[in-house]
Amino acid sequence: MPSRESLLDIIDIHNEVAQLGLDLQGVMALVVQRTVELVHADAAVLELVEGEDLVYRAVAGAALKQLGTRVRRNGSLSGTCLELNQTLICADAEADPRVDLDACRRVGVRSMVVVPLVHQGETVGVLKASSGRPDRFGPADARTLGLLCKVVAAAMYWATRYGRDDLFHRATHDELTGLANRALFMDRLRHAVAQVERHAPPVAVLLVDMDGLKRINDGFGHAAGDTALVELARRLKTAARDTDTVARLGGDEFGIVLAPIVSPEALAGVIARYEALIEQPAVVDGHQLQLRASIGGALCPNETGEVSRLVELADQRMYEAKRRRKAADGFPASSFDPIALA
């Protein structure tokens, strides 16, 4: 049986999952992070089935850079786990014919335990913990993750089935753009910061303020302004990853929770990518317009572990970017440092 400490940890995880409700991505991110802690793994991955492939939809530990990786079901231990609907342990990838040896060597995996996520007869994914050392996992680890998966699979099942229920969706999303609203944004941000406190990877917040909305409303009407907001929202969503949360906070202001973000340099690159995508020409109600937005960002825990201070820093930098843009007579600022202290 799992140890008393492991059972208490699983109860704690159960409570955290319940608080996340229908936030599927939040549930998956929590699970992989806590899996690393529960069985002292180097990495954890939650894989979901897409056709003949398995896709890494949540990652933690040494697998952090593998988000979105696709592997074939055939010829992999995860695929065999799905086919047999059984928990499987690989003691040494170098001597186990069930594994994709080339893939294991690329990421330095020697041993792993793979558990199916099944609820009411429906498989909703696979949870995998791995280590760079052979013989790292045993039956106790498999039983611990099996108990965890019973809790998690049910949460994932209901989130997948009802996560876009009309009443729930309207309560948590902006009607015009379809993005998350301010309440859901703040909830996701608080959760992301709380995970960082549990030694999860760093996260960041971006605040994005659309420039020139009043000119569009005055020149072409409020319907055109709404169309421009919808187009900006679409571009922000296009640039985001599955693990990020993009929200309309109100009016012409948007927010993005980046989870994870690995470094200040990565944050600067993300901002540059968003700026480039936003500023592509757009046709709004038959008029070709140049969309622009001012962006400010802040990192947790690098700069602060307090949610309110994180938002405050991003807000200050966003307005500083807007002031520089206005000073340049409407041209984008080229020297914005998103993480220099305000």
C-alpha cells in the first residue's frame, strides 16, 4: 500500500482538483507537477490521444520543454498501456522491447511508470512518470499513481464533457470575444502563482492594451470597434499555447497568463511575437487598419510572488510602453524591456 504520507498528499491533491472545477488545463498542470513530487520522478507527462498519436498536453520537471510533443501509439509504452488498460512499469528502457528506445534516449529516460486515466469505462489519457536512472519505480509508486489517477480521471472526464456548458461558459467568459473574463483570469493567475510556490516552473503575466480603439469607434462606428476587438482577441489566442490563459479584462484591455515561462529572455521573445502578430494589417468592416497594442509583462517568482504586485508591475510597464509609443508619434517602441523594474 502507498505510505500514509502519500495518501495524505493524494487527499490534498483531490481538494486542489475540486477547487479547479472545470479548468481542464489547470487540472492537468496540477497533476503532472504533483506526480513529480509524489514519486520523486525527474519528469511527468500527461498524454492525450489524438488519432494514432499521443500528445503531451501537460508536462513537469525535466519534460518541461516537451509540451506538445507527438508520439505514435504503436511501439510506445504509453500506447501499450492504453491498449491493455493496465499500469506498466519499465525498469530499464535499454532492455525493454515495449518502449520507443530512440525516443527514450533523446530525452534521457531510463525507467518509467505509465498509468491509464479511465473514468466510467472511457480512457481520457495516460499519466507517465520517468527517471534518468534505471529501476527507479516499483509497485508502491504504481499504486500511488493509480489512486491519483482515479481522482484525476473523473475531473478530466467532467471537464472535457461539460467544460463548455453554456451557463458555466457565460459566467466565466467574455461575451464579445469568447475569451476568459477578468474573474477567470484572476483565478487562473492565482492558481499559477500558487503552483510556483510548490516549486513549479516560473510563470508570467502580460497586460495588453489596444491602441487607437477610440479612433476606430469615432471614424467607423462602434460596430467596427467591436470587430477590431474580436480580431485582436483572435490574434492573441492564436499566439497562445494550450497552457496559457488569454482573457479580456474589460474595454480594450486584455490579460495573458503564461504558464510556464522559463526565463526573462523567453518572456521578451513572447512579447515580441505577440507584437508582430498584432500589428499585421487587418480588414475591419471593409476598411484596412493597422492594429496596435501596448504590452507589459512581469515574472513570478523572479520579481514577485504576490499576485497583486505581479499585475501592478505588468500594468506599469504596459503604460510605459504606451507612453513611449505616443512619444514616437504613433510608431511602436523598439526598445521596450518588459522585465526591467518600473
